[in-house]
Amino acid sequence: MKTNSLSQKSEGQATPKELGYAFPAEFAPHQATWLSWPHKEASWPGKIHTIFPAYANFVKALAAVEEVHINVADQQMKSFATKHLEAVGTDLLKVFFHDFPTNDAWCRDHGPAFLTNPRSDQPKALVKWNYNAWGGKYPPFDLDNQIPHHIAAYRNIPCFTPGIVMEGGSIEVNGKGTLLTTEACLCNPNRNPHLTKSQIEKYLEDYYGVENILWLGDGIEGDDTDGHIDDLTRFVNEDTVLTVVEHNKKDVNYKPLKENTKLLHKLRLENGKQLSIIELPMPAPIIFEDMRLPASYANFYIANDLVVVPTFRDDNDEKALEIIASAFPERKVIGIDSLDLIWGLGSFHCLSQQEPV
């Protein structure tokens, strides 16, 4: 497989940041969204057949505003996917399938982190972090771990390999030098036990092209990623975040979300300013087979002119949609039912990875 000369990490090699690359905010213009078609029954035990209508409607919504690239294992999976996409009226001229097999569907975490540098002869690159299925929880993950290499070869762009474990859902950026993450995830010994917090920060700075790291604490109950930021707090512009709060003091999420909100008020952006903070409610607890599921309205996905929000047939659905719509006045905001998808312990943001222009 053809890879660019920057694909191998070596002593003294310039980092993406040194070369002028940075990871754009999700609200910056996209060329495409990358997805990995769901097929692992163990991720939705007993329910995988129920998720395809919602997933297909997600693809349909994306294809109306940008290219959609979908990783599949073979022609049979492509045909299966096409059938479901046709059933909801997807514009298939905007959908591109790739024979890049995966173990699972969570492209936010196993997909590449696309970087840009408009001043470079190669204005786009990507980072191929190591992927270990959230601390080795769900083997095998060997196919997922190769997806960034496949995409780098397909796009014929540089591929940086820092050699440490990192997942796309664990970080959030504002596109101006600030990155938001959680200690619960990045400092978990099941990821990079050989690294200190300050060493992890250096990797974030070097490979995402940032200089200001903001740390929150714990994630929500049921989140098997050990506290991904994309279920908690999301940038909607350069200085504003939406953050989830729990108003029921008896709920297990009440205390950690309150602590995170307190931290957000103390933290400062790269320019020294305070964050503008918009609070977003949580849905009522969703329990399936005695398991609390990590349902969160913060797991929305920002596409060109569009924001797709997971809904849960909950009383707070409409309120959440209204709040998110007010935060994105230039974009259409739609809700898609995620009640079956969340049985897989993730929703639309977990399933997708943006490629900037």
C-alpha cells in the first residue's frame, strides 16, 4: 500500500505542529464524513437489526450536505447498506463505499484525525493514532486499527504515527489552539500507562496542533469509553461550549456533571478569555437489561449547514433540540431517534469522523 514519506515516526522528525498542521474544529467546512457500516452483532446484542433505519437516515441527512464515505468489508455488505440507504431515499451520488474492513462501527475513534495546513504543498494530512478498543475492552480491533492507513493511501496524503493510543471521541477543539478532554479517559492506565499527564499533553499539542489543554473530570454513567468528552461538552464556536447537566440530585450523573460545569467556569481559552457556557439537559435514565446506557444530547454531529442530534423519545428531546438550534443559528438542526443505537453505547458523533476541506 502506498503511504507518504511522513508516515513513519522517527527520532528528530518534525511534528505536525512544527510543520504548521492543526486539527480543525468540527464546525469548520467539511469535504466529507467518514463512517464504518455497522455489522458487529455483539455491539448491539439482540438488536442490531433495529438500528439500520436510524443509521440510514443519518447517512441520508449527511449526503444532502456533503460527501459520505463508508467503510465496508465486501460487496455483500455494500449491497446490504445500499438497500437500507435506498429505502430512506438517500442521494447515493454523494455516497462512496470503500473495501476497508472493520471490526466495529465506531469511526470517531478508529478513524483518522484529519489535519490541515493551507500554506503547505500538501495542505491535508492525517494522524493515525493507535486504537485498542477503549483499553482492550472489545477485541479484536486489528482491522479498526488499520483504517487511518487505508484512508491516507486512498487520499494520498501524509500520515503521522505518534505510536500512542488516542480516540477521536476523547478530544474536542475550538480551531484556535484550545483542546478539551477528560482526565478519566486520557489518564486511564488502560490507554498509555507509560505516559504522565504532561507527556500526554505534549502529544496532544504536537499532533493536534494546539497549545492550550483544558481538562475535565469524569464522564457519564454507562460510558464504556471511560469518559469521552463527546458525551459531555462540545464546542459550538471558538469560545462557546454546550455542556450537559443533570438536574436530578439523586441521579448518579448529578455530581460529576456539576463538577465539570464548575471546572468549565474556571478554565480559560488560549486568548485568556472565559468560556461561554450553554447548559444542555440530560434525558431521563435509559435502562436496558439492567444496564444504564450513556444517552447524551451532547453526542451530536456537526456537518456542513447541519447538526444531527440523537433523540431518545424523552420529554427533554424538544428542549435539547431548541437549545442546540439556538447555538447553531446558521445551521439546520434535526433530531434522529437514537434509542436503539444507544444500546451500542454510542450515537451519531461516535459513529462519524469529519474530513475538512
